[in-house]
Amino acid sequence: MGATGRGTRRDAVLPRGWDPVDTAALEAARDRAARGLYELVNDPLALRQLWASDTTRALELLTGAEPDDSHHVDPSDLFAASCLAAQPPLDATAEVLHPGPARTNITRHLLRLASAPPLPHADAATLNTMWDLDRALQPLADSTNPAGANFAAVLCARKRPWHFPLRHPHVRTYLNPHHRLDEPTLEAFSYDIQTFTYLLADATIRGLLDATRRTTRVQLSSENPPCGRWALGVENLRLLDTLLLNLAIKAHRLAPAADHEGNHLVHR
């Protein structure tokens, strides 16, 4: 992986079948993210409102509610993920929860990721396992709502928060409005993972995440503190996810009505 000065590229360690994301697209995503984060850091009221939003509360639940078993999908995982995505089909839910090939396959991937390097340091083998886990969980996704949060993607982020961003299509559109990808495909998955790898490796983005934490600490010490204490203890990936998802939802609200298709997140 070679440095470019603005984030890093991972062309040399991408798994077979993964096409490298164009440098211009990565830099465009980085610039859009940096602008949004900079505006938040310099607008304490907007940051306070973000910590109090329903989206942030759902993400806090997704991250904070302890699973019964970190190497299996259990009912607490499904409940936490349902706060961000549509309820999965009952037959797929049963296959994930009850002993059988599907549950065994999911557990195998979760065990492999338990000691695997996280983003932005994931190697080719880790990226392949991440893709395998996403595929194994896709029967839980709502195929009728490609514009909404993908239940499988949310569940991946729940089970392995140091590897998976939420991969919400609104965030993808926010970071690069001209780059539209269909779900669920390797192209979309690879694009999202490479983009977040690039962002997490970027010194400016990391600095803005640290500045967000500092601003939040100041707010927490004042009167009427926001609901931001949770954000001080989460890894950069989940903090970046939270900030970008809130920014993307705000941008989605302001988009033309024709673009507002089937989003399962509560926009309040």
C-alpha cells in the first residue's frame, strides 16, 4: 500500500476480482467528507443536534447493546440491526438463528475476522472474508428496497464494528453524487470498503475526528450536554460512520423529491 499524500491506496493488496477505485473518486470522497466534518466541528449547535438525532441513537444501540455471543448472530443482534434497516424475512431469520449450514457458515467467517487486522489495515485475506460474511448474511436483506439500509450490511457492522462501515447508499451518494452502484454487488461492496479505508488512513480526516471528540467533550462539560458521550469511546470507523450518515441524511432531505425512495431510517 503506497501513500499518495491524501489517504492511501490499497491496489497491491486487493483480493482477486476487486477493481481498484479510481484515485479521483477517492479524493472526491475525501474532500466531501472533510468539508462536512469541518462544518460540524465549527458548528456546535449542529453537532449537538447530531448527537441527539434518532439516527445517532440507533447507531449507539447498534454498537452499545452487547450481543449474547460474538461469534454467532443472536436475537439481540437482529433487534439492534432492525433499528436501522427493515425487518428481515422470517425464513432467513430462522436459518441464521437455528443450527444448520447457514449459521455454521456465518460463524466460520466471524471467527476468522475475530483476530484479523481491522480497517484501514485489512489485508486481502481479511477483505475476502468480509465479502464472504456479507454474502452469507444477504438473505436477511430487503431486496425490495435497494435505496434503504441493507440489513446484512448493518448486521456486519454490528458484529465486526472494526471492519465494516454501515455501507448505507445515502453515504455513498453523499461522498460521490455521480457514482451510482447497484446493491448487492461486489462492485458496490469493494467501492465502499476501499473508500472508507482511504478516509480512515487520511491524516486530515483523522484530525477532524479528533477535533469532533474535543468539541463534544467541551459540550459535555457545559449545561444541557448533548447525547454524545458514547462517541468518545468508539473507534474511528464507527465515529466516521455516524457523522457521515447524519450528514448524508440531511443532504438526502434536501435532494429533489424524485430521489427520495424507500429509506428505512427515521429522519428526525
